[in-house]
Amino acid sequence: MRKKRKVKKEYYTLNILRAVAFLGVSLFHRYAHFVPGGYLAVIIFLTLSGFLTMRSSENKKEVSLKSIIRKFISIMSPVYFIMAIAMVISIFFARDIFDDSIKSVIPVALNFENIRRILAGDDYFNQLGNFNIFLHMWYVSIYMQFIAIFTLIDRLITRNNRNKTRLILYSIITIISFSLLIYFAKSPKNITRIYYGIDTRISAFSLGIILFLLGSYLKDKINLDRNTHKIINMGLGVLTILPFFFIDGSKISSYKVFFIAYTILVGLLILSLYNYEDMYLKDIKSHNIPTDILLYIGDRSYFLYLWQYIVQIFFVYFIVGKINSFVSFLLEIIVLVMLSELTYKIFKRKSKQVNFLIISAGLLIVLSIVSLFIGNKKDKEIKELKKEIESNQSEIEKRNKASINNKKSSTKTSSEQKNKTNRKSRKKYPSVKTIDPNFKAKDYDNFDFTDKEKEYLADLHVTAIGDSVIINADSYIRKYIPNFYLDGKVGRDMVDGPAVLSSVKQNVGLGDIVIVSLGSNGSANEKDLKQIMEISDGRDVYFVNTSHTQSYMDYVNKCLKEFTDKTPKAHLVDWREFVKDRPDLLAPDRTHPNVEGSDYFGKLIMRKILNVNKVRA
């Protein structure tokens, strides 16, 4: 017999789901290469918000202005407080973080950060060199926009048949939102528009409202025994979590039918958990330790969410690379939990929320004014870096043409000499097999090249493919290797490597050796690396590893090292080892080498070539 529904203040299973959502988003921020679909957890937050917003307003007669103000203070006071603390610390101790983050302060405070990001074309999935600690705060803005829309609609509709009117209106909103999602998902250029758009995101919030209303209508018409209900919960839960590990948000295919299906799936899970707990879990007084941990995370998920990315970026800026990575990770968790718990305790006292909001708002206004006077140093330097990259790309095209002409001329001369000169007397590039086995390689950072080494480099024909990191090093490499051909492009990744190298091979031809400088934009897998080796037709291939602030750096570099260690003719140029303690060689984004760094970048590659080929001084 079905038990009578009672009003519960806290739903444990929904709290656990909130914890899962926080962990999904956090793992995406921290380990995007392992949890590429963690960004989907935001859909859980949004759908759950719609569901619980509808639940809390079910028995309210009318939403008053006073209650709206209380809601704003409750949600935004910790946001203002946390932003103020983070910005005060950054202006004194981390100017790059301050310069990157100040642009988000006012938009977050006034709840239009998601709109600012759309207008700025800020790609959520490519934050290379960006220290904006408020990257995640767009969610707060869009949530407040949804609350405003919900409040407005509720004030406009009449009290007669209110739930029926709500159901119709939010069904229309959901259908329109899903339709816009399908429309914008036709082009990958619209990913940012889809990700931050209130019109494409409101479907999750409105679906939560719809499912709560439908659940209320159907609660007495659907009878499931406890075991069946439990199996359904488990199945929906697994289907909700699995996409965290294989859906890539940087691909437009993730936003078509899948995004809609996933939103519906999450909504059904929330409704199922809610009904299950109403029927069978009236009160839970004892839990196991994992459940207690999840309930703790769920209960404090908002504060944990607000702090997580901020703490992560500060650790990346000050700590990562200087101590053991595991120790760094543990310290990061400890700091995150301490700050979140402290903030949770502070804002649990509602009487103090207004004071904290006013003081924090004042601080943020002062800091914003100060930023106008001191200027944005990093923005200025990054703009100069972009101009330099664009200028070098134009110059590279001219240099490549000259390199191709030199190669043709060299080939023609070599062909003419072939008929006049004995093969044995012809000059050949040194070979590992024919050089003295007692050869001793120089230190990898020894750039005092001898005349013989320079002569060897000058005779080489080299083909390189890469991303923006190698572009500014082009002119420095050509000083030593004039017959150098580079196909470099901003934003290119290792997955593009085989196609790019194949195109160069077909249209231009490959040189004596191949250089690959890719991986800064997110990936490196054995399949792509093997394809590059196959396309290179037995040539030595030099893979330059990466150095930047993104979570996937160690993963990419590990893949490159493991592959080059076991693959003949594949060699690793360890740029990370060389530059990790030399921030003076990097641009403010800590990714691209500056002028001096570009020179060293090129020389590091050349020393590796000389050592591999055992060129004697």
C-alpha cells in the first residue's frame, strides 16, 4: 500500500546528486583530459534549481518584493564576499590574476557575466594562459536571471489554475529553448553562444519546473515497488554520470540531440529520486562514511563551487610545479574545504549577510576604480603578443616560399653533381650508425654551438608543424637552419597533426627531419603520434613538449615521453624541463615564449638534433 506523502525539509538523495554535480564540475576544471564531460554537471544544478524553486513556491500565495530582496542577498552576499577577498589578494600578490579577473567583477555582481562572455567570445573550453578566477561565476548570473524570470511569470499569472498555467508556459519555453539549441548547434562557431546563452540554458531550469508539476499530478497514478524504483534510480544515475568521461564540450556534436536528451535524463533522475525518498526514506539518521561525505559536500556545494576554481587558479599560479603534484592536490583540497566551511558558517547567520554584502560591494567598487588608473598590464602585453604572432605568421609564408625555392635549387644542384662525383665522396648528413660510438652528447641546454655544428644545421632541410607556441620562434630557428619550413597555426592541437603533416608532405614535401610542436591546446594520444611517424616515412621526428598552466599539461607531456622512449626515431625536446623555473622566458600567459624565450626554444630543438645525430664539435 502506498504511504501518504509528507513534506520533507531536506532530501538526502537530491543532496547527494548536488554533490555529484559539484564533483563533476570540479574534476572538469582540474582534470579536463580525464573528465571532459564534467561541464554537463551544470545541467544537474540548473534542472535541480528549477525543480526545487517550483517546490518551494508551491504553497506560497504570492512572491513579495521583500522575499525577492532576501533571495538576492542570500545568494549574492557570499559571491561579493569571496570576490572581494580574492581580488584584494590578487592585486597585491598576483597581478596577472587581478588583470584577468577584474573584467568579470561588475558583470558577476550585477548578474550579466554570461552575457559579457558571449559578447567577448570567451571560449569556456579554451582558457590557455587565462587566470580569470571567476570563470565559473557565469552560472550564478544565469541562475539569478532564471529566478528573475520565474518571479516575473509568477506575478503575472492569475491564482486560478496557476499550476496548469505554469505547466503550459514552461512547456512552451522549454520547446523554444530546445529549438534554439538545435538551430545554433549547426555551427561550431556558436558553442560559446550556446554554452552561456540564457535562451539555450533555460530549458534545464524550466524542465525542472515542469517535472515537479507533472510529478505532483501523477504521484498517485504511478505505483512502483521499492526494488523497481531503486533499479530505475541506479540506471538513471549511471547514465547521468557516464557522459562525464567521454563527452567533449569543445565539439559542436555535444550540443545537438545529446544536450536535449541529457537534460531530460537529468530531470527524470531528479523526479525519480524525489519520489523515491518521499515514499521510502522518511528519515535517515545513520549513514556510512562515503554517504556522509557526499551529504557534507552537497550541503555546502554552493560555497565549495564558489571557492573551487579560485583556489585552483591560485595554486596553479603560486604552487604547481614547485612541489610534488600529489601533495599540491591534497593541500588544494584542504584549503578549499577550510575556506568553504568558514564561509558557510559566516553566511549561515543571515543577520550579518547584508553587512558583508555592503562592505564587499564597496571594496569591489574601489578595486574596479583602481584598475582604471593602474591599467591592465597583462591585456596590453597579450595584445602585443597576438599582433606579434599574426605578423610572424605573415612573414612565415614568405620565408616558407624562400625555403621551398632553396630546396628545389639544392635538389637540382645535387642531381647535376651526381653525374660528376663519386657517391663515396659526396657529402652526407651524419648518421647515428656511422658516427664514432664514443661520441658524448652535450648538455641539453648547452647552446654554445661550434662552427661545425652550425655548418651541419645550415645544411639541413627541416619540416615543422605546430601551434602558436612555435610561431614566434620561427625567425630564431631560421638563423641556424635557413632551409626551414613551418606550418604553424593558432589553436592547433595534436589531433590535427597527422592531417597537417600529410598535407605538407603532399603539397611541399618533407625535409630531412620533422619537428612537431603541438599539445598546448589539450591532447596527445598514441594513435595520432603513430600516424605522424608513419607519414614521416622513417625520418627522425622531434616532439616538443608543453609548458603552461592548464591541468592537462602533465598528461600531454607524459604521453609524449612514453611514446618517444619506446619509439625508434621519435625524440623528445624537453621544453618544460628547461622553462619550468624560468618564468622570465615566458609571456604573461605563461604559455608562449617571449622574445628571449623564443630564441631558447629554437636552440633547445637544435641541440637535441645535434645530440641525436652525434654531430662532433
